Amino acid sequence: MTMLASISPIDGAVLGSVETADAAAVEAAVGRAQEAFLTWRLVPAPRRGELVRLFGEVLREEKDTLGRLVSQECGKILSEGLGEVQEMIDICDFAVGLSRQLYGLTIATERPGHRMMETWHPLGVVGVISAFNFPVAVWAWNACLAYVCGDSVVWKPSEKTPLSAAKVAELFQRAMTRFGDAPAGLLEVDPVQARPKLEAAGIADRCASIAGNFFESVPAGGDAYIMKWIIHDWDDEKATRILKNIRSQIPQNGRVIIVDCVVPEGDDPDFSKFFDLNMMVMTGGKERTAREFNELLAAAGFRFLRVIPTDLPTSIVEAEPA
């Protein structure tokens, strides 16, 4: 298997990488989806609709997070990214209603005392291929209808937006957990999972990949918390929330390292100011001056130490617990 990098068209940042699936892995995924279908098709349609209802509930909870990721990964303005997630929520609502309306016809026959009844059967494993410009809504339009009809789904997302697909898979798994007894394999995604290149770099024995939401918590006890092109994605309120979560876990002698543009004071032209406009329009975030970093860090319980310039547009901001 090979790694596929996700590169933001906004600023060229590498947002992450995913492990692509070879032919054998895809065949195995289809096999898992087929096994899931054999169980899922026997679940009553209104009960299947409950899974989709729970998925819509999760999407409402994570609309901002997923919408921002869509914006960053495919280059839409933030309102369009959020609007795409709203499309997903809307199709969930539609599909839930549909789960109680899978009607069939009752047909008269020439035989006395008999009638024919039309019954629709689940199709099987449904394949969904989505493009980069609608990285999540197109999948939802197809998948939510497939689920209430008793089918499982194998999803081939665009190579340009694999992280958005991985995030949707994570949210759907959360809905499955709430549902309680949905069969594994209802959603298979190729590329399969987002994973770091630990083994290829020879450091798998001393590194761990931990999934989570940094607005809720971060792993505890790190000597240094390094964030590259993270803080500039968010406004001050959300950036402060991330930093406060780090402050609650970092040891007193730890360090916070932020790799972002640092905007010079004054009105002279600078590349970081172009980035600042980009971030404000595309994600609702912003680039910051050294003074603004100082204020942001102080609000989260850190002491600003220094800015280290580099040969790139980005600089390194260093801070310690106050």
C-alpha cells in the first residue's frame, strides 16, 4: 500500500495523508460490505431509518468541524463547506421519512380470492464514487437512501479529498455505536483509513497515532505540543479552546510550538497578509501578529517566549506554561 497526501488548495499545506487500498484490500472491503448486507437487509426499514436519524444527529453536532475540513481540503469558501454538510443533514431527514414509505402495489389477478403484492427487496452492496468538488454530500445522497433500503456501501472518494471521507466514516461509526447493533462493514471507504507513515519512517515502536477532537481534549503528558498550520484555521475563541485543552495536560516544563505565519506590524506588503485574507475568507481563521499570539497564549495560560523566523513564509512561535 502507498500513502496519499491531502494538500489544501488554499495555501498548499499538507493536511495529512491516508493509506490507499490495493486490489486485495478493496476485494476484502467489498467482502465485508457483502457480509454486512446479509444482516442489514433483514432489519425492518423503520429501524434502518433510525441509524440514519442518528447519523443526522451526529452531523448536526459536528457540522462546523466537518464543514471547515471540507473547506480546507477542497478549497470552498467556509459557507459552502458548511452548506455541503447541511445537504447531508437534509438527506438524512428525507431518508428517515422514506424508511416508513417503502410501499409496494397490490394488484388484482384473474384468480378468484387471490391478489398479487409487489415487494421491493434490498439491492446489495452499493458503490459510491464522489468527486472533489462535492466531497461528502454526493456520498450522503446515495448512502442514506441505500441504508434505509437495506443496502451496504463501499465508497471511493476523490483522491483530492480523502480526509473529508475519513472524517465522515468516523462520524458514521459514532452513529453506529449509538445505534447499538448495526453490522460492521456497512460503510467501507477506499482509501481505507488515515494513518501516519510510522512504519515507513522506522519509528512505529516509539510513536502512537491517537484519534480525537482537540476541541474536547488532547493526549496528556507531552513534553512538547507541536501544531503546524492548525491555529491559523480558527478564530480566537476556538484557538483559545485548543490551547486551553493543551494547558490542562502539559507539564509545567513543557513547551508549545506553533508553526504558522507571523504577520509583521504595519502596512508594508507581506506574503503573510495574503494568507491572512485567504484564511478569513476560506475558513474563518486568520494569521496573527506576534502581539496577537502573545495575547492568545496568555488567555490560555501560557507565557509567550519568542518567534523564530525561518526561510519559509511560516515562523515558529514558542511558549511555556505560565
